[in-house]
Amino acid sequence: MTDIATAFADEVVTNAYTKIISVPGIEGPVALITLDNGFDHTKPNSFGPAGLLAFDKAIDEAFAANPAAIAVTGKPFIFAAGADLKGVPSITSREQGLELGRLGHKVFRRLRESSVPTFAFVNGVALGGGLEVGLHCHYRTFADNVGALGLPEAMLGLVPGWGGTQLLPNLIGPSNAVTVAVENPLNNGKVINSKKALELGIADVVLGSADFVEQSLAWASQVLAGTVTPARPEIDRGAGWDEAIARAKAIVEGKTKNNAPGAVRTVALLELARTTDLSDPASLDAGFAAEDEALADLLMTDELRAGLYAFDLVNRRAKRPAGAPDKSLARKVSGVGIVGAGLMASQLALLFVKQLKVPVILTDIDQERIDKGVGYVHAEIDKLHGKGRLSPDAANRLKALVSGSLDKAAFAKTDFVIEAVFENMDVKKKVFAELEEHIAPETILATNTSSLSITEMASDLKHPERVVGFHFFNPVAVLPLLEIIRGEKTDDATLATAFATAKSLRKSAVLCGDKAGFVFNRLVTRTLGEVMSAVDEGTPFDVADNAIAELGMPMSPFTLLALVGPAVALHTGETLQASYPERFKSSPGLEALVEARKPGVWTWGPEGQAVDPEVAALWPQGDKVSTAEEVLERTRRAFAEEIAIMLDEGVVAAAEDIDLCLILGGGFGFWNGGITPYLDRTGTSEAVNGRRFLAEGVASV
């Protein structure tokens, strides 16, 4: 234990307290073990080496009481959130990883192999190793208010390594296990609630949260008396298992192009679990040993360290935005105006009214558009009501808050107005000039521009200090990033209000300098530019499009092009070309695509994806054919060069903010830590800039 304990010297120890209690209807005492690290719910229970040993000791105490049953529960709102990952960067050898895996198995399996019935009373968050504690128990009750359950390890670069890959498919079937251990983690770390856990077969019963432990003990007494026997499905170890593994492999290929080692190893372990016989200790030993080996391998990979770095960015840095003014300067927002009533503006209106619950007014150039925008918001609110996510009263109240007006004078009572009109500087300046005639001097004027200068947009106004960039990503409801852009004259109160509003909207805000394209669009446009240049030169479309998969973008460049629209991509490119003509070049092929009004490069037929013959005919190509490796290398170098320039320009405070923007704005892979750890790992940063973006040991072994 000494070696691994050294790596976890700063562990916040989760203690385990054993209480021996009498329960009506149960003959003999019940040993109730409570996991508690001594902090409130904002610091969840987790398992490091000392915590595992404390749990082991509590199990000793439980058995010593010769109980009729042993039950494990957690502190208020938290069961356990898995392994203590803070010590991982201090792990320096594979042996330490093996030791950690074996210790978790040794402790947890005591619950599984107990001759005394064991119960998990899951009263709160149960993720990773926390859920695995439950899987080792013979029976599981879940409180009805638990909303965060899952095995997220594959997202981080690990495997569910304390029994999850072997026990879960043998409990709930391989297909459901793939959903929990592969599909959900790679779907932005999706978690499930108690209701879903019951549906999947993880929970045996869901009980009310108010007196959850008492109800759980009463349910346990029925199990012990034999009046309740939880259902256990017959597991299909033939074609059903084949289909589940094929689906898992397709998900990992589709989401990561097999560049995420944790996800690949998770699938391999789920495949192995088909032959794991839970009633045979030797078979279980082999399955658990395979988990230990996977854990030991993965703990020593740069991809895992990058994944933990990304996790830290999303869960810590994103909550304390670098450069944000003191939040006490923020002004209250009690009414919102939205200029535009198209799809983007309507999505914004829905978000603002749902989260702020204040009056929202839309305006546009004619009543028909306004009615359509308001109608969209009302229809979406009705859908939420239909799904049971809003009560009838709540839905009616929200709908009553959304209105439209042709007259911008209706914005007089708003505190925050955002424009979402056509991406044209003259149009946006005109909109703001008109608004300034009707709104109070302190009303925020926010722009959803994706690339235009905030400073120029505010330059002719009487109050340029209240103009701020507030750039959302599409779809608004899904992507959490908000780029907040400070113009030359934007004051601290405006900026503080923008950050406070972002937080109220449940978005993660990053402060960006007022440079063309800001962060995300600038980098992605540079990337697209390199790929399209390769095609312009003569590289086949499929070679160029597939070449950069290992960068961790969630979709290929030409798939992304079709999503955003060639005309939008061309317009953004032209904005960046005007600012940085030496690095952002026009693409004759893209220009031809837009002129022909083609929606993208690809078509889909019976034989799958192919280049649209009309696109192939209109896209001018030279005779310089690059290999996939050459396209990847030029794209890496472009990324490294552009990021270094952006950091020198002060577009963001640090490389971490670049990574945060790419992860939250476009779903770049956790296993690359966004992008800068990957550029450091591949040697590109030093080759291009003469230095790494991050210090060694940050996001790397």
C-alpha cells in the first residue's frame, strides 16, 4: 500500500462508519455502513487508497456483528462519485496503477462474496466506483431524486475498473451495459436518473427520498423474508452479445475514430465479460485481473492525463472564468429584447425565458417573422410540458412572458438586448443605432456575432461602453460555450452583467479579445482552410476529409461544412482573410460550391457516402496530391501556429481557455484535452513555436 498511498498523499479521505441497528421484521442486527468524507454535498465522497482501507475496516466491523444483512449508503445527496482522481497525476509507475485496481477489487468484492445478504441504499450521486460498489452488492435500492448515475470512465480515458465491465453486462445484459459504459460517456458524459436505472435493471426498486433509508430497510426486510424477489433477466450470451459489442465498436469508431484508448479498452472488457461466470471465483478473478491490467496501462497514458485535464477545465476553470470582473458589478436583468426572430433568435428566446423567467420580446422586419418566432418558442414550451418537464401552470407562465413587437420602442423596459441578425457589420450597426433611440443608457447591447469586431460595431454609438460580444454556439440548447468578447470601450459593469447572465443561462463563458473570429471559429476556419486547400491542390476529397480524425473533432471537416452551411463558412473565412490575409486563404472550390448553392460535398446513396458528382465537376483541383499524413501534419502545424499567435495577441488568458472553447463549443475530444496537450504530445508545438503550450506533467505523464 505504501507506494500508491504516496501518490495520494493529499487524499480527502472518505470514511466509512458502521452502525449496528435493529430493524422491525428482521431477525438479528443490520450493519449500516455510511460513506462520508466530512464535507457537504459540494465535495462528493470519492475513493483513494485511504478511503478504500477505511471502507475495508468498516466491512470488518460489519461482519464482526454477525448481522442478518449489511447495507451501504452515503452522506446526504451523495453515495460516492468514484475514484479520487486528484492523485492520478502523481502516479509514476504502472505498478502503482495495478495496486490501485487490485485494492478496489479486494475491498468491493467482499460485498459480492459475502454469505450475508448485502444491500446498496443509493441515496445520491453514484458514479464510477460509487456505482460499482452498488453492483457488487446483492440488492440495490435507489432514491427517486437521484439524477446522476453512471460509469463515465470511458470519457475520461479509463475503464470502469473496479468490477463495472464484468458485473454490469452480467446483471442487466450487454446492450444496456453498452449504453451505460460506452454510449453515455461518449455522449458528453451523459448520466441517468433513478427511473432510468430501474428501467435498465440496475436498480431493484426506487423509493421516496424523504425517508429513503427507512423505506430501504423495510424493503430489505421483505427480501430477507422471501416476500420480495427482485427480477434478474436471462442474459443472452449469443447473438445478443455479438450485436451489443458491434454497436459499442460502432459508437467508439463514430465518436473517436478509435483514438480514445479508454473507450476501446472498455469495449474489449465488455466483450470479455461474456465468458465471465459470476458464480465461479476463478472466472471472476480473471475478469477482474483484466480490469486491473487495463487500469494500469491507461493510468500511464498521456490520453488519460489529457482527459483528466479536460475534466478539470470543464468542471473547475469553466466555473471561474479567467479575466471576468467582480460579480458584484453585475446589474440585474429583468427584461430581455431579441432582435431577429429566425431560428437562432428563437432558440435564444427559448433559452432566456426558460432560465431567467423574465419577459422576452422579439422583433424583426415584419409581423409574419415575429409571429413565427414567438410561435416556435411557444411550441417548444408545449413540448416540454408534453414530456412532463413543465407543469401546465409553469408552461403557461413561460408562454405569457414571450411576445413580439414590430416597434423597437417596446424594448424600453428591457435591461439586456441581444441581436441575432445577418452577419453583416453595416446591418448590425444600424440595428444598434436604432435601439439606442429607445433603450435606457445602461441597457446592455449584446451581439451574437461569430466573427465581427465588437469595437467597430459600437464605434458610432453614444454609449459604446455597454456593447459586448455574446456568442452562442448552435444548437443553443446543447452546446454549453459562450464566448464573451470585450470591445475597446466595454466597461466592467457590462462585462460583469454578461458573465452573470451567462451563468444564469447555465452556459460556460470564456472571455475573448476582440479579434476576428474570436477563438472557436478562428481555429476551426483555419483547420477547414488547410483541408480545403489540400483539395484545391488536388488531394481527393475523402483523403483530406478523413485525414485529421485524430485531432478529436466530433465530425469530419466536410461534414461540419454541410452543418454550418458553405455560405456561412465562406463569409467567416472572408472576415478572417481581411484580418489575416497571410494565413487565411480563399478556396476557389468553396467559392464555387457557394455560387452553385450546393449544401455540401457529400451525397448518401445505397453504397454510403460519396462525393456529389456535381461538386466534383465544379470544384477546381490542381495536380498536387497530398497523403493523409501530409494533410494531418499541415493541419497540426496550422493549429499550433494560430494558437501561439492568439496567445501572443491576448485573445484569451491562457492555453487552457483555448482548450475549453474547443471542448465546450465543438465537442473536441477529452482524450486530447481539447487540442494543446495533443500538439505538445505529438511534438508539433515545439516544432512550430519552439516551446510547449503546457508544462510537462500538465495533461501528460
